[in-house]
Amino acid sequence: MAAAREGTGKICLVGCGLMGQALEVCEAIRDELAKEGIQAEILNNVLYDAQAMYSLEGIGAAVLVERAQSTLYAEIGKEKELLRRQGITVLGGIITA
């Protein structure tokens, strides 16, 4: 709903170490958004992966997806700052097991 309000047809799901349940959550969100005509791209480790960082081009909004007891608060702050510098609106965040 927030992506539709923002008027963006493409968002990214960003996180550090997306695997297991976190990756499953991202895939489920991506599939549901596709039904609404919104393209969602899963970007893992944008802080450490140049290709993932490059994939931010053309993205209008993002949702942070982080793993409990795995992602550091400092990493979340750095992700938010990176997205802000790229002009990408952070729609919210999800914490997974």
C-alpha cells in the first residue's frame, strides 16, 4: 500500500545476510507485490556487494528486511544512509528470525 501511495512501481527489499526465513519473507512479499503490479527486487548485502549497490539505480522506495540477532544496528543505520543518499524512500522495516 505504501508503494502505491508513493507512486512507485519498483521497490527493493534490502537487508544484510538475507537467507533462510528472511529470504522466504522477501520472496513472499515480492510475489504479493507482483500481483499488484509492483516490481520488487531483493538486494542482499548492499553495503558489501557492489553489484547489489549498483542495482539500486532506478529504485524509488525500499523496505529494510533484517534478521534478529544477526544484523548490527550500525549496518541498519548505514543502509538507511545509503538509501537516503540515493534518493530512495524507506517505506518501513521487517525483523525476521
